[in-house]
Amino acid sequence: MTKRREFIKTSAYVAAASLILPATACTTGSKKEETAEAPSEAAPVAAAGKMGVGIQIYSVRNQLKEDFAGTLKKVAEIGYDLIEAYGLGLDGKFLGQHTAADVRKMIDDLGMKLIATHCGYFKPEDASKMIDAAKAAGLEYLIVPGIPHSETPDLDGWKNVADVFNKVGEQCSAAGLKFGFHNHAGEFKEVEGQIPMDILISGTDADKVCFEADLFWVTKGGHDPVKLIKKYPGRIKLFHVKDMAEDGEGTTVGHGNIDFKTIFEVGKQNGLENYFIEDERTDDPFANIKADYDYISKQSFA
């Protein structure tokens, strides 16, 4: 990572000046317990060593709307290695304005790497358009961060979504992409006596569908990230890293009550590939994501 840091210091300003995009754009995981673990589904390979520090750029969403290029430049200067974007549409643009290829070049020129994005929920008939956009962006992961409530009125709705994920995942896999789902707290609220997150994980093909565990929202949903990872080894490939204060709200990573050390250690033993800081606080976003970076980049477990 040292060479990349030197690259940022010497070239970030020059690279940013040449960008052509418009300036405007849009001891466990917690103390709570859950049910007994289910048998393992797979034998994942443990990740070794430190990982690149990633960020979900939704953390600076308001700043991106004001100055897309300048905001990414500031993210690079903080030291982040990997980018997870958001807002990729079927039109092949991020936030309805920036082409996938242009965003990829911008991030590459700043010495970072765009490897994942969030996108809207889509079905198999639209998969080819989303796949084309993802490939133009050079993505490794295509992640759906939420499901419309109209799709999940009952348990059968959740099962149908799992079927949709299997079909979309098969198409993405054939194109060399990893398809996945990012949780919020709602996927852990019982529906007809079952947990929707269990339906989505157990009802999808491990070779075609992966999961991005948002550690804050798993905890907020009353579940333990460590137990979730152990229950479904090999299925959770990505983390969203955000911390929780005593009042249940977000706080600087490392300042709250989520046990990241244990979660990362178990995650690496069970298929974790990458993680992204996501700090949704809007009071001082750049200071917030720098404080998050300063903490996580010094941790041997990350």
C-alpha cells in the first residue's frame, strides 16, 4: 500500500485536473443473541493478511452531487484503496449522469480501484443491460441493496425474490461478475415465523449469489454478525463496516460497541473477500470518513 500512498501524493492533483466528468451529480458482533447455528453449507478458504481499505461512496453522497470529481479526489487523498459506488442504472450511468466507463477512468486515475457498486433491484429480463454497465465499469461485484416492499408482501414473496436472485446470479456468473445482496435491518424481521435473510441465503445458489453483510444493520436487526457468518460459511463475501453507539445510532468506526476484530477474524475464516466503510452521518462527512480510515487502516485484522 506504500507505493499507492506515494502515487496519491504525487499525482492526485494532476489526475483530478484532467477529468472530463461534470462537476455535479447526483465477542461477537453485538451483545444480542440469536437462534442456534445451522450446519455449515461450504468449506470456504480463509483470507490472509491485511485487505485494501474500501469505502462505499454513499458516505459522501451530498458532496458528490456538488462536485463529483473533486469529492472522489478527496476520498483518494484520505488513503482509501477500493471504491464501492452506488446508483448504477439500466441506462449504463451512475446517478443518471456519469457513464460507467468515465467513472471507472476517474477512479483509476486517482490510484483507487472501482470493484463494486450498488444498483437498483432488477429482474432477469433486464440483467443484460445491468451486466453491460457493470462490465463497462470494470466491476467485480454487482450488489442489490434493497428490495421493493411490493415484491415481498409475504413469505412467498421472499421466496420468489430468492428465485429471481438465482436467475440473475446465473447470468452474472456467466458474464464473469459476482452478484449479491446487501441487507438492512428489515431482512431480520420475522415473516410468517421465518427470517427473510435466511430465506434469501438458504434459497440461493452459493455459486451464483453472495451477500454483503452490513454489520450495523445486522446488529440493529437484533442479530449477531459472527453467528450469521458461521451459520452460512462462504456466503458472506463483503462487509459494510459502520459502528453503533450506545444510543443505537451510527458513530466513528472503532468508537462504538461492534466487535470488528472478532467479526473480521471469523469473516476471513469463512470467505470474506473485501470490506467497505460506510458512514451515513452527514454532519462532517470528510472528517468522519477520515476518522474511520485512521482507525481501520491501523488494525491488523482488517
